[in-house]
Amino acid sequence: MGVPPVSDRPHAKPSVLFVCVHNAGRSQMAAAFLTHLAGDRVEVRSAGSAPADALNPAVVEAMAEKGIDLTGITPRLLTPEAVRASDYVITMGCGDACPVFPGKTYLDWRFDDPAGQGLHSVRPIRDGIERRVRELLAEIAGADRQ
């Protein structure tokens, strides 16, 4: 997936920002998986270009099936500061709303939007996101060893 990002941040801990439109489904699942899998080795953020008022209940339920509790999580607005503070910026259908800064690694992950879908439809989205997050974590770990 390319060259390790050059960080303009003073610390060495890699940082990942997940972005989708409402920050109520895909980006929240990705952030939760990365936090769960990486612990404190990676700084994790998520945000939305037009955040919803609350997380998608089917997403909360689907993640609970994996032992990850998203209750109490609130969607957040995407800011240029969040992008600037991140090494990896992973978009999930936010279009051109994400500001671009040099020295960041930008990835676009294409997953169906879980908005308005039930648990049965959210599960395969969740599982696909988990696979991609595991791949990303392996890439980050490899970059740290270089």
C-alpha cells in the first residue's frame, strides 16, 4: 500500500482517522475495531462530513456481537485539525469533503452504507471492515519496523 507516511507530529505513535458521511456506521466500526485490536499502539479517530445525531442502532448491535460496546459514542464533525493530526486518513464514502494535506496516506475503502439497514445487512459490512482494519494494522506494524 505504499510508503509509510511522514508525520508532522512530534510523537512516533501512528495515527489513523476514519471518515464517512454521518460518522454513525462505517467509520465508527473501523475506529472501534482498530482501537480494539491495536490498543494504545495507534491513535484512532473517526469523524463525518455531515454527522448524524446518533450511531446507527444496527451498527451498535452488530459490534456488540463482536464484543465491542459502542453505546455512548457520539458522531463527530470532520475538521481540518483531525486530518492534519493523522498519518492515515481512510475515507468511506465521504466524497470530496475530506481536506488533503501533504505527507498523509489517503485510502478510500468502499463499503455499503449501513444507514437504514437492519442487522442482517450490517453484518457483512462489519466483517469486511474488520478484515480491512486487520490489513491496515499489519501495514502500520510493518512501517513501524522500517
